[in-house]
Amino acid sequence: MTDFLRLPLAFTAAFCLFTPPALAGPIPVPQTRSGTEGETRQKKEPAPAPQEKPPAPPNPEKPSDTPPPDDKAAKKEERVYQTACPALMKGEVQGKIVAPLSDGICGEQSPLSLTAIGKDNPLRFTAPVTTNCAMAATLAEWAGHVRAAALKSFNAEIETVSTGSDYQCRKVNNGSAGRTSEHAFANALDIMSFRLKNGRATELATGWDGDPQEKEFWRAVHKASCGLFMTVIGPDGDAAHKTNLHLDQGCHGSNCTSRICQ
């Protein structure tokens, strides 16, 4: 082949061998957006709504000036079981039943506070005395004997009776040892003196061995007491009773029928 023909062929071969570089990828074609006026911007997402603040903690409560209700007051009051006393019901003694007494071994469930004893012409105490029902019943009978003795010895009625110990939680004779006194059970009473309606007064301390009238009176009272009470101790009994006549309804003997009269 001639040189004239070789040149165009070489050019054609060179042109055929030239390959344009490959594109990195297809050219994106803008998409047609919906909306008016050919809107091209994306709509902004709505801003999140502001979060509500958590509620503030409640203020601490101030202490109330009003005290809480008393549970005990709200509860129904518990019943106190006591025993009625026939002497009080019949008017043989004057006074009232009081709250139970309780002090260790000492006490009485149905104590009485007496202001006078005896149904007819009652003898008044200078201060209320606390006894049990057994003592009250016996004192009511005793009052008649004492009144009769005063009329015989002094020809006068009794105005008042002065007493020593009634209910007391203690040992016999206020000792530190030994058995418990009947006073600890409202089962005893000490008699000190009497005042008459004519104005005269007589005391055991001076009357036991006093003038004939007083000696007669106090011995009559002592004798009548020994027939009614289970224990009677006067000035001839011991030194502790030189000034008071002790009366009680304590139990003596195996069946509680023995008496002590001193």
C-alpha cells in the first residue's frame, strides 16, 4: 500500500483506539416537586413544642398547733366492774362508791367514801373515810351502840366522830416487815374521839382512864365493838393503840370465825 493510503488508515486507527473516560455515574435529573410556584425548597420541620416544667415539689407542711385527737378519748370508755353495797342502798350509811383502789398487793375494787353512819340520828365523820362494804355495814350497826353508850354515860347525842387511819397501803403498825395491815384493803378503821351535841368532847387517849363517865363510855364502846368486828385493839392491847381504837373485819382462824378483842 502506498504512503498516501497509509496515513488515513493510521489516523482512523488512532481515532478508533481513543476511548473517552467513563463518567463517575449518571447525572441526576432534577425531580419535579409538588407544590405551587415550582417550590424548590423543602419545608422546614416544625420545631418541637416546649416541654412543660415539672411541677414544683409541695411545701413542707407546717406543724399544726392543734394536737392530734386522743385515741383513748375516741374509744368507748371501758366499763369498771364494781359491787353495789346494800348498806349504802338502804341508807344505813351516807356516802358514795368511788373508783377502785389498786396499789400492788393493796386495794379494793368497790370502795366507799363514807360521811356518816347509822340510819337514825347518824354519826357524822369529821372527814370522809374510805372503807369496803363489809366495814360499812358493820359500822352502821356499831353507830347505834355508840349512840346508846353516849346517852347513858353523858346523857347527850354524838355530834361527830374523829378517825385516824382508814385505807392505807402498809404493814401492820406501819412496820417495815411482817404481814399486810387490814387498812391496806379498806377493811379497817381507827377511832380517835367523839364530840357530843352538848359541846363536850372525849378522846380515847385521855378518856380510857379518865373520869368515871369517860371510862364507862369508852369501855362500853370497846365491848360493843368486840361483838361486831373481827379485830378490836384498844389501849390495853399494845402501845400502838393507846390513842386509837382499831376496828377491822379481818379473817382469823381456819374458817374466819375467830375474833381478836384486846
